[in-house]
Amino acid sequence: MSHPADPLALYPAHVAAMSHRYAQAAARGGFDALVIGSGILRYHFQDDQAYPYVADPCFRQWAPLLKHPGAAIVLEAGRQPILVLLQPEDYWHQPPDLPPEVIAARFDLRIIRNPADITHHLPRPALRTAVLGMPEQWDGLLPAAPRNPHAVVAGLHYARAVKTPWEIACIRAAAVIATPGHQAALAAFRAGAGEFDILAAFLGGCRQTEPELPYGAIVALNEHAATLHYQHRDRTAPRPHDLHSLLIDAGCSSCGYACDITRSYAFRDDEFAGMIADMDRLQQALCAAVRPGLPFAELHRQAHLGLGDLLARWDLVRMEPAAMVTAGVTAIFLPHGLGHLLGLQVHDVGGHMADESGTALQPPADFPRLRFLRPLEPGQVVTIEPGVYFIGSLLARLRAGPASGAVNWDRVERLRKFGGIRIEDDVLVTDSGAENLTRPLLGH
Ligand code: GLY
Ligand code: MN
Ligand code: MN
């Protein structure tokens, strides 16, 4: 697939595809018109300070306008989509910019100076209208219009799994932005930095602020890597003697789309470095196994068998890999899914849906909590993120259970200081297989 020098060249066709998709979704719900809000600023309790603004996903899907609270897109059958932008007169804050021509040209653009003026641009009362997005934006407006009706939202969420070329270009661009961040973070770790400074290196490398990231970056040294979504930033400067490992799970955004990348590193060339190399081989084999038609749960099962093999080879568990999976031993060391859909949100929606009416897919009995159950299809972007972790509470469960005798507890205890390993790439399902969007950029 060729990658255009300017992804915006793909934007007009994307808007045409969205016009068709959203019109169908409206018709399925019995609506003549849709109003898609960008969301509004929300404030801390009894305070004049706002939370970081994040544009609502359906709005972002239409327009890469990320700093436009109070905006909306109005869709009516047979009319050009209307884009209403709020550009208040404000000398406390910088008002949002007008969009570039390539975006503005797709819409009937209307600029308002006061939030209340949006009423002049909403569908006529005679039309059956539904509202999508944060309901608070519509308090006191369009009282008869249902907010986020299931019949409309389910179809949009189902369709969102398969990306348009514009959406794929945005995810590629997010990965390009994240790459120097990961490189700078690795250099900081090698130089002996602590979590706070590794995060600062990541942000400096990718030149995004924390609120611009699609999810809170996870920067976990040593045993902190055993907390899957470790959220702190330890300020202390570690002594080199106390540094063992880094797990960094950090992505960037581009035009409202996310990438989601994890790397794990050993501080020394020790046995943990060898374990990371083994996990990396397993992760790359799983990425290479991605192909259309494969149910994602099947790939998840392959990941557990591969992990069972590693646990046996590392002399951590003395059981056959298949028996480890059946007995729930691998789930102690890998208690999360192999991956998820990626796009407008880091954990993108629709992973449990069988069709556009939102019929729920049932998870397999052996993996009841998987968040992505659909068969792989060309155009989906998924993460592949196997791992192995030494999590105190889960290990205590294993120790109290029937498989305890098969575990080499001395070795498990020796490895706990490393926390764990996760290796995560973003993979595009193609017509014949898969393309790893992130690994060629990072080079490792
Ligand atoms: N960054 C969260 C995840 O990998 O799912
Ligand atoms: Mn992920
Ligand atoms: Mn991640």
C-alpha cells in the first residue's frame, strides 16, 4: 500500500464515506437528522479550572479539530454537512482557529460567537433528530431528540473497527510521532534516569503534552512493571545498583487517532534480558499470524500456549504448556487480553459486536474477559501485546492452588524485582495478512 506524502489528501474520501455511514445509521434508528457534538469544557468541582478538553470521538471521526469545544456537525439527508464552530471573543484564552481549507471545503461552515447561537443551525423541529456525543452539551437544547440512541450508536461502533485510508494514515502518523519519544525514553533509562525523567524524555521526544496523549503513559521501573496500568511517576533518582528493568507503554495522537506502543528493557545483559528476547520472538510470531478470518480469541489462545512454552523453558513452571493453559497457570502470568481494536480511542469500541445492531459476541469459556472477540478483517487495526508479569496477589493465588507444586518458587521470587514484560505493536490487517505499523519505525 502506498502512503501519500500528505495524509490530508485522503480526507475528502473519508468524509464521503462518513456521510454514507452516518446516513445509514440515522436511517436504521428512524432519524432524519443527526447532531454530533464536539463536547464542552468540564470544570473541577466548585472551581474555575477545567479538565483537559478531549473532543468527542464521533466528532473527531468527522473532523480533525481537537481544540474546538462547543462545536457540532449537523447532518440532514440531502444536504451538505454543516460544521458549526464556536469562536468566542475571549481575551483570557486563545480562541480556536478556523480549519484549513481542505477541511472547511467539506462543510457548510458556520461560525458562532456565543454557545447559545447554535440554536440557529440545528435541524428544524419537524425533523426526527438524534444527538451524538456528551449529553451535557445539549442541556436545554433539542429536548425531543434522543441522546446517543443505541440503534444509531451500535451501527457506528460496529463500523468503526474497519478503518478508512485516512484513519490508517492518522494511526501511522501517530506512530511516527511516538517513535522519537520511545527512543529518548530508552536513552534516558540507559543513562540511569528515574520514572519522572524518563516520562519527560518521552514527552520531549514526541513533542506532545500529557493531555494530548491518547492514554496516560505507563513508565514503570522494576517491580512497578507488575502493575498493568501503573500510573505514578516516581521522582526519586534510582541508584544504578537498584535499576533492573523498564516497561514503557506510551502512545501519541495524530488528528484524533491513537497509537499504543510498549517496550520492555533490561538494565543489564542478564537472564531477564534473555527472557525479553524470547518474549519478543513470541510477540513477532503472533504479529505474523494476524490474517483476515482468524478469530482474535484464537490468537489469544496461541499467545497463552507460547507463554506456557516460555514458562517451561525458563524453568518457572514444570508442566506441559497446554496443561498450564487449561489449569489457568498462564493466566496468572498474563492476566490481560492479547490486544484490542485501536483508532479514535486507544481501546476502540465495537470489539464485542457481531453486527451493526450490536448483537453481543460471547467470549470463549476459557477466556471469559476478552475485550476483542471479532474475527480479524482487512482494515482493522489491532494491538498485539503479550506479556509476562510477577504480580504478588495472583502469585499468592497460584501458591494456594492445586498447581503450586509445579512452580519453581525460588526462581519466581528471584525474578519479582523485574516486575514484568510487555511488548506491544499496532498491526493493520491487510487483504492477505498483516502489516506491523510500529515495529519498522522503532527498529526493535
Ligand atoms: N496502553 C494500554 C494498553 O496497552 O492497552
Ligand atoms: Mn494496548
Ligand atoms: Mn499499551
